[in-house]
Amino acid sequence: MPTALTSRSSAYLTALTQEIEKKLQRALASPSQRRNLLQELFADIALEVDDRARDIILDGEDRSSEVVNHSEGPICFYNVLADHFVSVPENGRPILDLIVQLWSQLFASSIFTLLFHKWLFEFQLDNPEVLLRYSSALVQGATNVFWIDIQSNTRRFQSVFRYLLEEVALFPERLKKIPLQAQRDLFLLLSRFILFYNSADKLESFLKQFPDFPNAFLIGSPADIFVIEVADQLQKLKVEPVLLHYLSQIKVLQGLELRMTTSTRLKTCLYSFTSPGGPMYPTRAVRHAAWDALDVLFPIGRYPRHVISFFFRLLYPWYWPSSCWNFVVACIQAVFYSLLRMIFSSWDKLAKHSQD
């Protein structure tokens, strides 16, 4: 019985790879439809595996445990296929050859990243030019898919990030399989998204594994490089929940030894989110989150910053009504919650006395 199930699973995965190969061949043969076909293929492999397909793929065994552990959520087709191309690399070769012919297309690098991000580090490629091409495509494709998560405020591609961080960046034997320039690009990429994917607990180990940069004397230590990338990322974020998440996670930078220029850059970035109006137009929630981050990371000068900010707000009278209203609401909430605490405290005391 297990043999039959294994055969069924293998046949299903082979059929999936054949469908991918057919769609890539159609894209190659039809320049006018190429972008749409690749976009459809990308969407297909990023889909969550439905229950029927899951039963076939899992095959009654525990062969998906690695996928489950890495994805920490729903299993997508790319999770399964990435493992499949590692265990049966000959099935992925025709697909890889077709992707190489479509390198210049928008979704080609993203498809390559989803399907072959594990394969690239499991096998040794002897051709330096091919290795550099694959490594560059991996970084570009990972950048694209991570930004899709950013724009939609989802974590569909978190398993790719976790693999690149935990199984590559923190695993020197695998990291050294790609060229040094690709290693640098990979670390810069992971630096920009490590807070988004809730991996701040790996920050210390991550900084220790940073590759050497040619201009390290000018840009500073790995911590400086990391903070510069995070500050640049903050400036690009337009989705409010994502920005709030970054501002809450950025407090892990407390205690890092930074150069004065890097510290000033981060402080300026955070300060830009504390004032209403252009160029950021941050919401009230973002402004408060930015103030909280500033107060934690730069406690010296906290009160003068708030005083200066208050006087600058006086220069914009059109903000006075909303500020007054928010102040009144905050005061009412504070009084209300204080009364609730007093009432519950009194009830607790009465309950204790009655028990005595």
C-alpha cells in the first residue's frame, strides 16, 4: 500500500512539472502572450495546496514535515515543488532550461526563486558564470516576491525568506556555494526584510555572518550596513500596517554600536514620520509609533524633541482641532479605564473580605 501511494504522489508531482514545462514552452513560443502566461504560472505555483492535492502529495506519510516547518502556515505549490526538485533534480532540468531562455521577462526570476531556491544550494555548480547568473536571479526574484508580501501585508513567501536566512545566511557551508558578490546582495536583501518576517531574534547571529564589503571602512560595521538598509526600507513603505509593524520591531536595534552618521541617519528617518503633512503624510498611529521608537532607541534628548515638536505643531493651526479632539478622547479613555480599575479592585477586596 505505501508503495502505491508513493507512486501516486510521484505521478502527481511529475504531472505538475509537465504542466509548468508546457506553460513555459507556450510563453517562449508566443512573445505577445509571454508576460501574461508567466504571470499566470507565477500565480499558479504560489497558490495554496488544496485538500485533495494535499492528500495526494503527502501520500499518507510525513514527507511534508520539512515544508510545514519552513512555511509556518499554509503549504503552497512552490513549497512542494522546491523540495521535489531537490530530491528529483532531473525533473527540474527542462524547466530550468526554459526559464534561462526567458531571463529578461518580468516574472522569470520570481518563478526561478520559488522553484529552485533550495536546489541552488543543494548542488554544486562548476560553471562560475552560470552560478553568478542563477545567484543574481535568486536575489532579484526574492526581492520581487518579498515586496508582493509587503504590498499585500501577507506572509505567503515567508518560507523562502526563512530558508534563505536560516539555512543559507546562517549556514556558511551553503552560503559559500554562491559568489561573494551574490552573498553580499543576499545579506542586504535579508536585512531589508528581517523585521517584516518576524526574525529579529536571529539578528545577532545574522550580523556575525555578514560577508566582507569592499568599502567597509567607509560604511562601517555589519550593524551599520544593516541599519542603513532598514532605514532605506522604511522610507519606501507605503502600507500603514506594514510600517507600523516595522516601527514596533525596530526597537530591537537598541544597544547596537553604530557610527555617528548611521545613528543620525536612522534618527532622521524616524523623525520624518513624527510630523503630519508632507512629504510622508503619516497617520496619527504611525506618528505615535515613530515617537515610541525614537524614545526607545534615542532616550537622550527625548523631552527636548517632544517640546520642539509641540511648538512646531503650533505653526499649523489647521491641525489644532484634531489635536485637541484626540487629547480630549485620550483623557476620557484614561479616566474611564482608571474608574474600571478602581471598580474591579474594589470588587476584589470585597470578595476577599467575604471569603475571610
